[in-house]
Amino acid sequence: MHPPLAVGIPGLTELLVMLTLALSYLGVPALIAIAVYHFYDGKYGYDERIDDLEARIERLED
């Protein structure tokens, strides 16, 4: 005989739903933040690399 308000262990379906919700609430915003960071980091890093290369070319030409 089971008690009427017993909390059981979630089944596979419930675990998959909870995992999917956790990934969508936590994973997607994290991936967006990482993508934005890499976009801006690459953009600013590109200008610095160009400046460094131009300085090296100047030194090599002299």
C-alpha cells in the first residue's frame, strides 16, 4: 500500500524534460554570451594584429 502523497523518483521522461529545460535556460544564454565575446574579441584583436604586422614591415624595410 502506497501513501497518498509520496514523492517518487522521476522517470526517464521527466529527467529528459528537466535536462532539456535546464539546457535551454542555462546553456543557450551562455552560448550567446560566448559568441558575442568571441566576436568582439576577434574584431579588436584583428586591428591590433594588423598594427603589429605593419610595424614589423616598417622595421624590415629599414
